[in-house]
Amino acid sequence: MIMSMAVPREGAPASWMPSHDPREPGTAPLAAADRSNRQALVFGRFRFVVHSRELTADGVPVPIGNRALEVFSVLIEARGDLVTKDELLSRVWPTTTVEENNLQFQISTLRKALGADRGLIKTLSGRGYRFIAEVGVESHSGPSEWRNARLERDGEPGDGAYEAAASNNLPAPTSEIVGREPHLSDVAAMVEANRLVTLVGAGGIGKTRLAVELARRLSPAFDGGVRVVELAPLADPALVRSAVGAVLGLGDDAASAARIASALGSKRMLLVLDNCEHVIQAAASVAEELLHADARLHLIATSREPLRADGEWIYRVPPLEVPPEDADGLDEVMQYSAAKLFMDRTRAADSLSRFDGLAAAAALICRQLDGIPLAIELAAARAATLGVEELAARVSDRLGLLTDGRRTAPARHRTLRATLDWSYELLTEPERIVMRRLAVFGGDFTLEAATYVVGVGEVADTEVVENLASLVAKSLVAADVRGPTYRYRLLGTMRDYAMDKLAESGEFDAVSSRHLGVHQVRFDRAAPKARGGSEAHLLEA
């Protein structure tokens, strides 16, 4: 007979087992049914023998590898629940370290084996997978009765709810978004009027959080749903299209733009392409293809530089507002979003935290961290152990101090240095040279000053101009318009990092001498006539 049961995890606690009433006909304790090696799970035309890992379709063995079957076993025993990628990797490869691409390959293999039923394995972008079929347990006495055996806990939604949830894979917020209301309003208007909007900003500035919150608020306007495609885990740009297809339930295989557009049907959908910078060319190409294939689709991209795609509108995400040096008292300091975020997150890390008399210290911390949300959250975690005053005294060592990120955060967001490493490693070698040499500027500087100081050795003047422009585009150098000229600067956190790289390169003395030489010109040419000389205008002051 076929009974409504779930497959037990080995060593699972009794509370995990499905409820059983011995008076109810046609049921039996799961442990008893599990004693037979002939027990099988049945869904549609498929039959899966649990212990021997045998999968058949209409009675014919399905040719599929053992590793894929192990992955399938973990998915099916989850009873429709999400199985994270980490859990799959640890259970299927318990003694071996493998790349996530191996898991994606096995999932793709399973979907091919399921054929027309490939959609039973659902991908939750950036999180893991669900197996959503109605599954029955066939006892050793043979199949004699079939009834709905959906693998779900009492009171929980079944497949229909999973399908509904699939139209919106946005992660539930775990904390309040701080200081972004004006930006949310601005970007919402851009998304409503334009089909591709890219949120551009430095690492840790809060692009993903802003995009997800924006998608949540805009969801009522998109009857086809809103979905996030997480690109950060992709090591191969060729997988971008596959990632989009997977989120839309088309499997992990690369899907054409036309097929993806067909999957959208006649509804409006909003897709968020998150973390595009390391696959920027592929992300731009896929974005254009999707927009050309379906006029109802809207895209939000997040990246450290623009996609430079057709029809793209760019919104540069600014840092949070920091209190000025003359901010007086806690009430005034709390009017600034950076300080509010710092205090909120510090209290979350230590509910006993108090800020009486510490407003100036909190304001200093926010200024030293340039209003960057990730840096402020890392500082709040450190304040829970050091205290606000001690943290303020040490915060000049930003890179060495801010190392207590969330355990579950992506590796690039667990420390401030890791965030900057991610950006630096994506640069070309000429861009790296220019960036680290710019560290000698303690304040802002002109293009001419940068060319004079940086353009030595293997870097020509024209290369300085080109690479400085690229660093601005990639959110690593800030550009401000003052009258008829642009002035440039490195944020304090980035300058610290670039200075370390300059020291490692062995160029520090030579570049510093060049920078000092510019200052010497200034002092030597103090007279007005001399100050109009060829180099005096190069100064950053």
C-alpha cells in the first residue's frame, strides 16, 4: 500500500517524525515501513528506492550517476523544505571540498533525468533548492492504494504555495533599512519610467539591500512577480544566463532570451541582477537580450560600475549622512543616518549599550568610516566588545579593526579588508598601479596633479587619465565638481587600503618624493607670477 509518509533523516529526533495514529487504517509507524529495503517513494511516473538509490520512470531504470542520486535523496527527504547549498555540499561530499559548480552540474543532471517534470526541482536564487512533488511512500507489501501524500508538515502550505512563493524570492528583511527613504523614492521613479536601472556604488555601500527593498515595495506593480538573480557565486560569466533561467524555473541549463521571455508569459516582471561587477560583460549582454525579447520586463542591476548597456539608467548610491564635527549632543547626532545605523546595530549586538555622553565618539566613528553601511555595521559589532569610546580611539586602524562580520555573510563582506580585496582583484594591473599611487594624496586633487604624481615610470600621462576615469566609474575614486573643474579623492577606507598596496609594491618612496616635489614647487613659487607657472596649478590644495 502507499502511505502518506516522509523519509526520515538518519538519527532524526522523534519530534521530526510524522504524527501517527495507530487506530487509523492504512498507516503505520515510519520506522516500521523504513525497515524494508523494498520501500520506495513514488511521484508521478517515477519510483525512487530509498536505500538502493534506484530511480525508475514507468518501470524503466533512469540512467543517472550515483552522486546525482545522492543529491536527489537529500532533496526528497526534505519534504518540500528548502535545502541550502551548504547542506547539500556537506551531505553529498562530506569529506571532500568541492566547488559549487559541481552541485549545479548534479542538479542539472537530475533535471535532465526528470525530463518534462524538471520543474519539480525549484531553485531559490543564492539559497538552495526545493523538491516540490507530491510523494507517496510505497510499503513492502506493494502498491494497492494511492492518496495525496504531499510532503508537508501539518498547517504548512503545499505545492501551490511554493509556486506562489516562487514568483517572489526576495529574502525576508531581518532589520530596518536606515537612511534610504529618499533614495528609495528616487530609484522607484526611475524604475517605473525606465526598464533598466543600475545601482552603482562602492563595496559595502548597500546596493543589494537597497535593490531588494525597492523590489519589495514595487512588487504590487508587477503581476508576474519580482525575483532576485544572485550573480556573486558565479565564477564563469557563461553561467549568467543559466542563473536567470534557474530563477525562472527553467533549470540550470543556459536558456535563450526568447525562452526566458516565453516563461514570463503575458505578465510584467521585475528581475534584480545582483552583484554584476565580476561578470559585467555577460550581465550587460544578457540584460540587453532580455529587454529586447520582452517589453514587459524591467531590470534592476547592482554593480560597482555601470553595465554600459543599451537603455541603462544609472543611480549612484551615496554613503549615509555623517554628523559634522560640530554636531552637539545625542539628539543632533541621531539626526544623521550613519549615526542612527551605528547606534541601532550596536544596541542589537549588546542590548545594554548606552550612548549618554558618547555622541561625539559615535559621530567620529561614522566620519572615519565615510558613512559606508557595511563598515558601520562591522564597527557596531566591535563596539559591543570594545565600547564606543575605545572604538573611537582605535578606529583610525579601520582595516585591522573591522573584522567581525556575520558568520553567514558572503566572504567578501565579513571584514572591511575582504570587501576592498574583492574590488581590487577585479582591477586591471594599470588600474591597480594608478589607484595605489593616488594614496599619497591626503585630500582632494585635480586631474593635473594626479597625472604629475602618478604618471611616472611605466604609466604614461594618457594612461593616468584613462585609468582614473575607470576608477571613478568603478566607485573606487570619488569625483566632485567645483566650479569649472573636477576634483577627485579617495575615501578614507580606500586610501588606507591603497596605501598598504603602495607600501607592498616598493614604490612608496618614489611616489611620495614626486608628491613632495609638487608641494616644493608651491612653496618655491609663492609669488603670484611664479604661482602661475607650469606646475603650481597641479596642487590638490
